[in-house]
Amino acid sequence: MAKQESKLRWALTGLLSLIIDSLIFVYTGVLGSLSLFSSLFDRSGRVQHGFARLWAWLILKTCLTHVTVSGLERVDTTKPHLYAANHISALDIPVLYTQLPFQFRIIAKEELFRYPFLGWHLRRSGQIPVDATSAASSMRSLNRAAETLRGGMPMVVFPEGGRSASGQVRPFLSGAFYVAIKTQVEVVPIAIVGTFEMLPIDSFHMRPRPLRMLVGDPIPTQGYTVRDMEKLAAVVQKAVEDLYYAHAEVADPRQTLAAAQPASVKEDR
């Protein structure tokens, strides 16, 4: 009996996922086309950002989820910041678009810019593509991001460079923090919780659940130079991990590592 109920639940959630995924494709096509059209007369990107927020809102509503935000009140959102978030699911982007109450630009992998509609929107709306295979191209993109940030536009980045397959925070790449150091703006750590359990990487099987977006205290960059990018990356990663593992269902690998260390190492600390 229990086995039959489990199969029934799996079939129902599979059907729900199929409906949700189909609607998301429709939202992406329709709103992506409208965003492209608006780019012909909207040079500020404000209208395109509005379409992106509507796209994200529709996705989360269709996914039958609700996002709780905490900590954003500690950030002066009238000033530009570099917002650094963990990346555990394709739903992370809709969460950011719906919960950050201002226009921003994203530093993203160049591969995303090759997708129909999504990639067209990203390019026309002023998002910054980064080609990890070319150092020269990456540097040009980061300098462009720095100019955008210096002009007063907040930036969002996923420093892990891609989605985590385990739900745990992966090592942060230091390149994104070049932008914050060059412009001397504060870095705001963000932890997104629950999207991994709801839609992990390489899955289309949606499992609706409540989500959380936790915002940490802004981290100043005064005193850092471009030679300190890895140091700043480590500071920001710790801040994101502290927020994330305090609320996530996945295990904190830092505790496992600490428990496995010899007693002599712990005493030296």
C-alpha cells in the first residue's frame, strides 16, 4: 500500500513538474520577445528589468512557492553594491529578481547568452558575459562590469562559477571580486536556501517548498588591492556559508572537516 502511494505521489509531482516546466517555457518565450522589443526604445534597461521581474514572479507563483527575505534592511540599497550569492539551482535567478527591489545587472557565464530568448534578453539588457576560457575576454568583461558599477548600477554575481550539484557551497572564484576592489564598493553576501531541494541541477522535477533569501552585512573593500582578490573571496565565502548552513538542510562540510582533524591540529589553533 505504501509503495503504491509513493508511486502515485511521484506520478502526481511528475505531472505537476511537466505543467510548470511548460508554462515556464511559455513565459520565457513571450516575455523574452517583449523584452527584446522594448530594448529598441528603452536604453536605460528599466523596462527590460521590469519584464525580467515579471518573468521571475510568474515562475515562482507557478512553482507554488513563497520566498522569505531577511537582512536586506541592513543594506543601503540607494548605493551600488556587488551582491554575491551562492548558486544551487536554476531558481536562484528568479529569487533574486523578485526579492531585490532595484534594477541591477548580472555577471554571468557566456554560455547563457547563447540560449534563444534568454540569451537575447541578457545581451540586450546589458548583462555582462564572462568567457572563462579566455583571460583577455574575461578581463574586458570585468572592466566593463566595473564601469557599470562605477556608474551607479548594482551588480549581482555567483562567485562559484556555476550551480552546485551537492547543494553545498563550492569554492568562490576570485575574479568577480576584482570588480568590487576596482570600484571600492561594498560586497553584500547573499545565501539562497531551499532552491536545491526544490529543483537541483540536471532535474526538471519540481518539488514546491518555501524558500529563503538571507542577506548579510555589507563587507567593505577599503584597503584591498587587486592582489587581495583571493583574500576578499575567502571573506565573502565565509559570510555566505555562515548564512547558508545555519538554515540549509544539507550538511556543513566545514564541520565534517573540523571533526576529522587530529587533536594536535585543533590544539594548535
